[in-house]
Amino acid sequence: MRKTTGLIFLIFVLLLSACSGKGEKESSYETADSEGESTEESKSHGISEAPKQDSATEEKQDGSENPENKMMIYQADIQLETDDYEKFTQDLDKKMNEYDAYMVETNIHKTEQGNRQGFIRLRVPQKHFQSLMTAFGEISDNLISKNVSGRDVTKEYVDLESRLAAKEKVESRLLTFLDQASATEDLIKISQDLERVQSDIESLKGQMNYLKNQSDFSTITLSITETKVVVPKVDQKQLNTWEKTKKAFNDSLNGILQFFSLITIFVIGYSPVLVILLGLAIIFWYIKKRRSMKNGNKDT
């Protein structure tokens, strides 16, 4: 009895071991199959897996560890007043030359009181941005408002760099395929793909250049108002008395001539009608006179 029980227990243990080994074997096949499908899909799209980076490396790439590596875009809007617009612009030109700034837009107009108002937009290297901002308070008589804004585009620029590198790798592979291709259909397909990738590369480079330019040079917009009272001089206005008198005389003479011209045109132009009307009027007057004479004779 004991021997039979022990034999049954031994067979049960062997069956459990066999089932466990079969399950582990099937699981390993499933894992291998799934990894193989993922690898084949990546290869079919021409995408190579990038090595994973730890958080410290990512922070180093976007420049968060070192503030000096950050790519910032600064813009400022300033409203100020000055007693003398000419003197302000002269001082502004000196400061711009001192800090390597340049003007990109300017608009000037006069108010009804004769004062000038100006709108100036200029670009200045980022390293001189704060210095020039401070200089505006020195050359203006009243700094009304100052609004400064900054935008961190470091992550955006790094992302563009990564996309550009990936596109350049694809371009390199396509150029290799183009050299190796012999069939016309393959050449056309590869050329189309290459043209699309090169267009994307140019677009990415343009975006990167724009961000770099905006980061290297800050933009400052000035709104300037002249506050001094402008007193007009008498000799600034031309009275032109003699010219105005001649003009008034000629206008009146032309009016008289036009009046007589209209009368002449009316008399001569409508003369047939006027003759008939005049004849009728004479006949009516003659008849009326005869009746008056007859009535006088009867009364006598």
C-alpha cells in the first residue's frame, strides 16, 4: 500500500514539472515573437531605436542645469516723453551705436498742436539689452511705462535639432539608395522621397535660424511723445493778399460775364417764341385799348 501511494505521488510531481516547463517555454516564445515583430516593424519604416537617456542627460540637453545655456527671446515695449524730439533722436542714435543696435521700423507724425509723436522699433544684441533699457531713462524726460517679456525656446530649439539630425540621416540613406538603384521605378520613388525629406530639412533649418536670430537680438518698441509747446511764427504763414484780391476780382468779373452770356443765349436762342409772345401781347393790349376808348365814348 505504501509503495502504491508513493508511486502515485511521484507520477503527480512529474506531471506538474512537465506542465510548468511547457508553460515557461511557451511564454518565452511569445516574448521572442513580440520582440521580433516590434523589431521588424521598426526596420520596415527605416527607424532605428535611439538609446534611452536618463533624466540627468535630458536636463543637460534642454539647458535646465545651466541658465547660461538657455535660449531666451526678449521683447520690450516702452512709452516715454521728451521735451525736444530732435535731441532725443540724436541721443538715441548715439546709444544705438554704443550698443550695436539697429533700427527696423520708424513712424513719425505731428499732432494738431504741432508736437511730434514717434514709433520706433529696434533690435539690440541680447548682451546689451539691459544696458540699452537703462539708457532710455537717461535720454528721456519722462519714462511713462516699460513692459518686458521673455520666452524660453531652449526645448523647442533642441527638439528642432533632433528632428533635423533624424531627417539628415534619412537623407543620407536615400542618397545611398539612389546611387544603388537601377530600375526607373525605384529611381522615381526614391527621388520623390528625397525631395520631400530635403524640403523638411530646409523648413527645420529656417525655424532654427529664426529662433536663433530672435534669441541673439532682442526687440524693443518705443512710443515717443513730444511735450514742449510749439508756438507758430507769423512769418510761417503766407497771407498772399494781392493774389487773393486778384482771384476775387477775376471771379466777380467772370460771374458778370457769365450772367450776360446767359441773357444773350436766352434772347437769341428763344427769339422765335419771344416774337410770338410779344405779338400776342401787342394784340391783347390793342384790343384792350379799343374797348376802353369805346366805353369812354358811350359814357360821353
